Amino acid sequence: MTLTLPQWFDLHTHFRQGPAMAAYVKAHRDMGCAGALAMPNTQPPVSRISGSAQSDGWSIESYSAELRAAGADAFEQLIVPLYLTRQTTAAMIREGAASGLLRACKYYPPHGTTNSEHGVPMDHLIGGEVLREMEECGVVLCIHGEQHALSGPDYIDAQQNAETRFYMERMPRLLAAHPKLRIVCEHITTRTAAEFVANAPEHVGATITPQHLLYTLGHLIQGLKYHLYCLPIVKFQDDRAALRQAVTSRGQMKYFAGTDSAPHTTKATACGCAAGCFTGGCAPQLYAMAFEEAGVELGTAEGQAMFEQFLCLNGPAFYGFPPSEKRFTMEKMGQQMKALETPAGPVTPLPVGMGIDLTWRLSA
């Protein structure tokens, strides 16, 4: 069995900075990826619109140039969001949108994930000038939807967690204050978030990662599979079932691919585990495996169309650019992944970290 599809767009991924960038970009190109939304939580963050990089921050212009020099010039689309910090102003949004450089902004809960210490609490943004200007200019708000500064029991338990609290408490207020704001709820992990997006206006969409469609908290803690550790963490079977239902609903237009692929040369450290699963080189295969586990028959025209909608079509439609006219092919055949060698050191792909072989192979 083979699948021939339009090349797809990873609308949430990390390419970092430094000499390993080229290896990370190449891993995306090698898996039929036609473009990417590259996260701005670099060191230092992407906190300006234009100009050269400074010691306290990249600009969208300078970081995009760095990515293109590392091979991203081959992409059909490259979107670099602006990291929303306390220094972000409405004037920056207005001028950035007018220049064409600014297409999206990224909200990070302060200290909620890797390099998110520059983030601004959502309560400080709702109703403010920055979001109002984004709303007027049509700039997309990309949201890491977790409530910050929670105690351990509030962060995750059987009844609620940081994500469910955010989608129950913050997101309704955000939509009420900014009803025209275009929003991507990134890497959603819970039934609460999936249902919120389903019931929200058409200009609210969501990305879902392969790991959240495949795995649960049990997979993470049984043997402490730390290569599966990411933020937001994988959740429970009921949550995974809701995500699978969301992406496989006939005709759905709201959910699309965003891997949150995050390379780390060192995952386990003395002070904890680095957050992020690396799925460069293997994301389409993992997504295909997840669809099959959800009961989709990819050998049928209906199953292929459903998979293509999620992987290749919905994301470009949401961000307002055409799907790729180039194609890539996957075969139903085993594939064993290996560590990605980079100038910064080897990076372990998720299948290697989980000790599994892929059941789909990318055709040369």
C-alpha cells in the first residue's frame, strides 16, 4: 500500500539556533515537509520585527534569514511568530503586519515550557492593546494553552490539569474580549481543549502532535520513557480518544498538523528532563500510525482523504496560503529510525526513544 500526498506543512516546530539548525531543517525537508512555522523561543527569543539580532533578542527578519541560510530557503512557506513579551507593543504589531513580516504571535505561559521565561500572563494580555491590534490586523495568535504558576496537585490530577483550567477559565474570556482574533490552540492534549475548539468560531483552530495521538501518560511513566516527555505532557486514554475523534471526523477543517518537534542533544539532565519530542524525519509516518490506531483504513479513498485533510490541507487553509503542488509518497513498510547526527551532538527521534519501529516508510 502506498500514499501519495501533497507535501505537508509543519505548523509548529522548533529549529533552535546555532550549527545544528541545518540538520534539523534537512530532517523536515527529508520527510516531505513543504514549509514550517518555526517557534520563537530561541535563546535569545524572537522578540522584534526587523533589524539585526541583538544580545537580548532576534528579530523575525534576522531569525528568518538564519533559517534560510540553514536550508529553509527550500520551503514554500516559512512563518516565524513574534514572541509576546512585556516589550511587545501595539505599534510593533501594526508596523509588523504592514511590512508583511508579522503573520503570527506566540503566547507562552511564563516558565511553562522551554525558554518561556519571557512570557506574559494571559490575564495581562486579554483586553489589551496588543491583542486588539492583532485582531484588527488579522495576525494569528498561537497559544500554548496551559495555566501557569500552579501547584503540583493543581498542575495535573484525575479531574483537571493546567490545560483544562486554561481552556475552561482563560479561553472563554479571551474569545469574549477579542471575538475576531484568529487563534491556533497549539498542541492540544485534552478532551476539554478539543471540545472547546470544536465549539469555537471558525477562526479558531488547533494543532495536534503525533505523540498526543499515539501515547498516554501510562506510556510515559511505565519505565520512565523520558524521550516522550514534552509539554504539555501526554494525558489519559479518554483525552487521546477525543483527539483521535477530532482529527478523524469527516470533513473537519479545524485540526491540523503541528508536531512541536523539539530537538535536544541532552534529554535527561541533573535538574530534570528537557521537554520536547523530536519527530524530524518521521512525523508523517507517526501520524499515519495514529490514524490507523484510530480505526482509519488508509487503503481506502475515504481514509486517504481524511488523512490528507489533516496533514496537508487544513493548515494552509487556516493560515491563508495554498496547499503544496509537490507530492511525496509513503509506503506501508517497516522503517527503523536512527539518531540524527548534528554538529551539536546526536538527537534521539521519538521512535528510537520509545523502542519501536515505524510501520510506514517514506519513499525516496
